[in-house]
Amino acid sequence: MNRYKCPACSGNQYTSADTAEGCIYCGHQKLEKMDKLETEESEVEK
């Protein structure tokens, strides 16, 4: 399972595919692949 985060809306997407294009929430085309599936505590505090 891979986690992708949208830099535009901060939405998280999960997929078994190695690549993902297009945010399902806002339509932004460039997604960032995250190293971990779980959210870090430091991300939650932001």
C-alpha cells in the first residue's frame, strides 16, 4: 500500500499502485509519495 499526499489540499490517498495522478479531492495533478502510511504526530500538530 502506498500513501500519497496532495500539496494543494493536504488530502491523503492510498493505493496499491506505484504511481498516482490527480487528487481525488481537489483535482491537483502532482501528488507527493509519503514514506509511511501512518500520520506522524508532528504532522497532526501543524
